[in-house]
Amino acid sequence: MKIIVINCGSSSVKYQLFDMDGPAILAKGVVEKIGLNGSFIKHESNGSKNTFEGEIIDHQAGIEYMLGILISKEHGCISSFDEIDAVGHRVVHGGEKFNSSVLITDEVIAMLEECIQLAPLHNPPNLSGIYAMSSLLPNVPQVGAFDTAFHQTMPDHAYMYAIPYSLYTKHAIRRYGFHGTSHRYVLRRALEILAGRNVGRIITCHLGNGASVAAIVDGKSVDTSMGLTPVEGLVMGTRCGDLDPGIITYVMQCEDIGRGTVNTLINKHSGLLGVSGVSSDMRELEAASAKGNERAQLALRMFRYRIRKYIGAYAAAMGGVDVVVFTGGIGENSDSTRYEIAKDMEFLGLEFDKDKNAGVRGEEKIISKDGSRVTAMVIPTDEELVIAQDTEAIIRAEK
Ligand code: ADP
């Protein structure tokens, strides 16, 4: 079975074509700068990488261009669209309506339209991808996999905010959490790798440009650091994470700015970038910090400190912890970040192994000492594979 996984952002479409019999990736790439000057597609298949330029005015045009490349003689890997059995879409916000991936039907699309107000930046491009595929490949079934779905198992005391209850009933304001597909993938790998060991209470740390921590008991998410939107929780590349809500109205008053500007401020100009003034990118911050840039050093200390606080909080919430997993671009690659977060955690039962951790990049590895009661590990995430597998399972069940 061949499945194409699509992840539509506001001006980009990431894609991967899987042959599920491997599973193997037949082609992957990204359509960039949709609707902007200088749009292009970076495409990889058959071991070669190519860039295709051209005016791409919207998601549908980008997807059509990409599909054309997939069947082209020179750069393609399939002979016709008939070879594509299904499409799997990443959908950011499923609200309370979706607790697992679903076959996309007219009813599901109507429910997704209702979720737009919860994620006005993310869900519209996801829907554009669904509409584009419906018109370009009308006979191919589509599946939606939601970033929020995995966290739908949280208990109410974890997902409710202490604001008037009517705001929940009227506007669905509650914690939803994101990165669910990634937390679910690394959980599954941790369970496979640690089969037979004590793994009841797991803390998964997805540390990329966006970052979140999840507390997982017996395979179910019981808490997570992102909230109604992805801005809550950890210090991120450009998002502030946890904040005294009073700051928002105070800054609006002091700086005389409106809600749009304050929203941009907490989402795009804060986090590592806002504090350091250097970059939102961990590699650039580590380089600046090594050269003695004090604000880069402060940003790094804040980033790690916030993660340590969440690990401590979630260990308390779960009555202990058995496994701590690091994933995402930073969690998978930055050994110094992992070390600074997880050293001195013997009080929790975690004996970190500095030597095992050193130099681990993008590979599955246990980084706690042999005999440590709590296992620390690195697991590279693979959200696209999860979406492809969910899609395959749903399509097979439908047949
Ligand atoms: P996204 O959330 O956009 O998917 P990623 O998961 O790819 O992001 O993570 C991007 C982050 O990972 C960036 O801050 C980048 O600097 C960091 N990163 C990638 N490789 C390394 C590395 N070798 N060392 C430190 N940080 C890294």
C-alpha cells in the first residue's frame, strides 16, 4: 500500500510518500513560500535531491505541482496516481471532537471547520490540503491525524483552567495539548525498547522549535504543557511559554498595542529569540553562548530550567516517574541540553550517564546509568510514519 502524508502549514506543504510494505520512503520534500515571491519545491527521491522553482499561488497549486513531480519520468517514483492508495493529513487542532485519527468524510470536514476558531492559524491550511487532495485525487481516501488527539485522555482537573466554567461550556476553552503524534510515537518506541521493564509512568520531552512535555501513565496522556494553543508551557524558539496572564494586559497598556500585536509578541518575538536577541535556533544559541554572549546563556538557562520544573511537576503528579524520553530537533541532537536538564536528578531516581549521552545525535539510545531506577533515553521522533500507519490501519479496516 502506498500512502502520501501531507503536512500543510500557512505557506508550506511537507510531504512524504510511503510504501507501507517496507515501510520505505519513496519520496519526500517540501513546497515552500506558497503565495509569496520565490516559491519552490525541494524534492528527494531515488537518492537524488532537486529544487523546482515556479509561481505557486496557493496550497492546491503546490500540491498539484508536487503530484506532477511524483509521476514525472525523470524525478518521479510512481507511474500514475492510481498507485496512491490513501492520503494522510496532519491536522493541528481536533478540539474535543477527535480522540484518534479518522477517515475524512463530509461530516468530519464540517467538524473541522468548527475547530477553526480554536486554531485560526493552523487549521485553515490543513483544510486547504484536504480540499486540494479531494479535488486532485477525488477517488483516493483521506485520513486526518490530530496533534491534539493523544491528549484527549487527560483528566478534567488537568485540562480545565481556573476561570469561569461558562468559558469552557461557551467557547471550549480548556487545555488540549499538541505534538500528540510525536509523544505517541516515542511512547510506543520506548515501550518496545524497554519491553519487560517498569514503564508505567513516562515523561516525554518533545524539544524542537515548538516544545512540549507530556506525562503518560499506562500509555495514556494525563497532562501536557501546551494548552488551548501551542504558546503555553516550555520556553520555545519564539514562543514565551508559561507567563503571568496579567502581563498580557499590562504590556498592551504600557506599549499601547492591540490583541493582534500582543499575539505576535508572545508567539513570534519571545522565547529563546526574545530573551537572547540572537536567534531562535538552538545551534546558533549554543555557538553564541560558547563565545560568551550572556543573553544567549540566560536564554539557555531559562529553557532548561523550565523543562526541569515540568519534569519535577509531572513526577509529583504521577507519584513518580520510570522513564524520561528526549525527542525533537533539540532533544535528539543537543547533548549539552539533555545533560543540563537531567543531571542532578538522583533525588528522582534518575542517574544520568554523561558519557553515554555525549555525542548522541539522532539515534535511539539509553543515556542513564545501568541500574538507574529511572531510564533516560533519546528517541528520534517520526510523526509522518505514525500518520501513514494510522492511515493504513483505517483504510484496511474500511475495506
Ligand atoms: P520543528 O519544531 O520546526 O519541527 P525541529 O524538531 O526540527 O523543529 O527542531 C529544531 C531545533 O533543533 C532548532 O532549535 C535546532 O537548532 C535544533 N537542533 C537541530 N540539530 C541540532 C544540533 N545538532 N545541536 C543542537 N540543536 C540542534
